[in-house]
Amino acid sequence: MDDQAGPLPHDLQQPPPQAWMPRAEFERIFGPQLSWTPTEARDVLAGLGGQDGQDGQGHVDGLGVPWWVAGGWAVEAFTGVVREHEDIDLSVFRRDLPAVRRHLESDWHLWAASEQGLVHLAPGREMPEHAEQVWVREHALAPWRGELVLNPDVDGRWQFKRDASVVLPLDEATWEHDGIRYLRPELVLAHKVSNTRPKDDADLRAALPLLDAAQRSWLSGFVTRHAPAHPWRQLL
């Protein structure tokens, strides 16, 4: 958790202009955060519901449900450059949410998060269509531990929220490190183009020298098409 900002509930496809607030203000409104690390998240997804171990393919154990880490943690895994993280973005396909809920809700409180606010996802309650995140905590007095970002898919293939024409097999959209699946760095950075903060600039500086020619070309093309005036365009 850094001391500068925490995420507000928001629609990831069309983030509001004021999508972030100082951490103290966030916690005053929504409560404290104590984010899982990717390793802790792996243990939670592997261990709940009486399952032991994991299948080594980035699936929720025994359910055949893929999950992966996006956001700043994914960039850190790729670059090895350590920075503070105020949250962790764990992604699953939206279609798999019922199975993930069954896996978690006996031990965790789940909340649907959107720019309209938070809705408690009690067992059996429908996920609101407009919500694209699920926040997770142990109980009302406990800190928020992580968020599940619900990703669209096309016949089981990963679809980019920022550009629905980008559809990839999940094995091409992600890579694995220490038994954890991460979103590829150029895709993570593309997510950051619409709402770039200083930490996002730092992520680009760390990742850019390590991107291969194909990754750099794809990211450059994305910025050119979607944000031609973005300062990253000159760097790419």
C-alpha cells in the first residue's frame, strides 16, 4: 500500500475523470486496505474450499477456472523492479465468477464494486451487470485484501477491455512466473494509457528496455490509435 492513492470503484471501460483519491480519504470512506501479494493470492485461491495445492496452470484448484495477476504487480514480476502497491488486480473471466464465488464466499465477504458504489454479494445474490470488480475482505472490521477484475472473453479467449477487437488465447495474453500467471507487460501498460499516473510512468520506464520488438511495436501502435497525443508515444 502506498501513501498516495487508493482506487475508487469505477467502470474500467470508461473511468471517471476523478478515479483516484488520497489513501487517507479512501480509507476514511471505504475502510483500510492490506493487499495480498501475488503469492498470498495464489495461496488463497488454492487453499479455500478444502482444496490442497494447485494444478500448475493458473487455475483455481479443482474448478478449471483460470486467473491471472494484472496491474502493477504484473509489471514488477516482469521487470524485477520492486515498488509499493496499494492493491492487487486479480483477473478472472466474468463467465467464471459463479465458480469463483462458490470457492471464496464461505471464508470471505465479497462486494460488487462500481462507480455506483459497493453492493454486498451475499451468497445467492446476483452480480450487478454494471459492476466489473469484486472486492474481497474477511469481515466488516477487516481490511480489503484484493479485488477481482472481471474480464470479458470470446469463446474462452482473452478480450481486451480497452479495445474489443483485441482477442488472444489466454496463453498468449499471459505468461507464468513462479507458478503464477501474469498479464503480459505490453497489455498491462496499454490499460494504463487512459489514466496515467506517476507510478504508471515508472512502470513504463522499468519495462521499456525489457520489451522485445514485437511487444514494443504493439504498444506503440495501441497508443497511436487510442491516444495519439499521449506522451508515451514519443518514448515508444
